Amino acid sequence: MPAGTTVDLAQWPTRGPELYRSKKDYKKTMEAQVESLSDLQRIHYASNRYALLLIFQAMDTAGKDGAIRNVMSGVDPQGCAVHSFKQPSAEELEHDFLWRTQRRLPERGQIGIFNRSYYEEVLIVRVHPELLRAQGLSGDETVRRALWEERYASIRDSEAHLHRSGTRILKFFLHLSKDEQRARLLARIDEPAKNWKFSLADVEERTHWDDYQQAYAAALGATSTAESPWFVVPADDKKSARLIVSEIILAAWRGLKLAYPETTAKRRQELQQIRRRLEK
């Protein structure tokens, strides 16, 4: 979707057709995609031409952690770094809103994964404008309206700069229904192994559901560009969501037409000299 598109998330499905016939079929398809991602990562690392940045945003319980863990399970940890951005520190609040994430951008040949990101500054901060005071900003409504547009512009400009510099950005919004979130929160209470995930704050944030949907819709519409697109992924079915995410990453990587560096005639000569020495 081009920047400036009006988005109504109520019109976007949270559950699409199942992309697998059975659990066995899902496992087989996921394993094949993970293997393909692993192969492409090796070429990506060797070519050292681009950096890849994956951004995951969603409401609580939408499955960001599981998507990252499953889709990227086959990649080499040496070439991939996951960063989770939670409540900013006192030091981070003293800088501009992009500062803390820019310090974690991937190098060429690397994959960077942001579990939440600088988009929190136009999402949770928009729903809870009182947080602006900690950033030394006014809570005045008139000022806030201009602030969001300014931040959208800063995000677009930053992502355009990164694209020109060789960083390819894929942004995933895992679109969860309110009913499915309720079921997953209850599961965190009912299943002892998931108790540690449960937080009363998650329930409190549910009371702001409509505000979050509006904030997400505004952010998606304002910051999705041809170079750095948003993908709205139906997330009520975790398995299908993971398959969609992995296929999008594969398609983007294949589109770069990466290849291992070619060996020059001089380099082949050097290798033959090394071979002769080793054979002696």
C-alpha cells in the first residue's frame, strides 16, 4: 500500500484460509521454507551486499515471538540478531525517538529482527500521550496532532535512507482479533507452562483496543512504501501466519538475485598455489 493510504483494520481479515492440510503437512512445509531461508542466508552473508531488517509489530499475544522463533529457526546465529524494544531507559528518553533502534541496525550481510521497534513511538505513545512528558514534549492535543505526522515523516525518511544505503526492510503487522486475544490470555492462565507470560498489564491494555486499532491503522497507512512495505498478516491461526511470513521473506530475498562472490583468475591462481603447498 502506498504511503497516505486510508486503512480500516476492521476490513482486513484476522483469519485467512489454512495454508496446510494437517499438522504433518504444516511441519513439512515449514521445514522446507526454513531450509530455503538457511540457504539464502549463507549467500546473503557471503555476498555482503545488503542488510535485511525485519520488523514485527502486533497486539499482545499475536505471536511475534513464535513467528520469529519458528521462521528463523534455521538461520546461523552469527548472521542474525534479535532485538526486543520495551520501555525506554532514562538514557534513551534523552535522545530522539529513533536513536535507540538505530544503534541496533544490521550490518551488510546480516539480518536484524526488531520485536517491536520505533513504531511504538506512534502506537503506545499515541494511545497513552501522557508518556510524552517523559520525552520533554507537550501533551497538548494540537501539538500532538502535528507530532504524529512529523514522526511518520521521520520514519519514512529514515527508512528511505536505509533503503538507499542497502538495507532492505520488511514490516509485519500480525493482525489478531480481540476474541482470539482473549482466548490466548485465558490459555496463559490455564496452562501452568504459560503462567509466566501472563501480565495484568495485558488485560489493562485490552480496554484500549479500539484506540490501538486506530493507531495501527494510521501508522500502517502513513508509513507503508514500495521500498519498505507493511504486510498485514492474519494472525488468528499461528501456523498459517508463520508460513505467510516465511514466504514473504523468501520472495524478498530471491528478488535480490544474490550470488556467491565470483572467483577471479588471480584468486584461482592463488588457490592453486596454496593447494600445491598443502599437497607437499
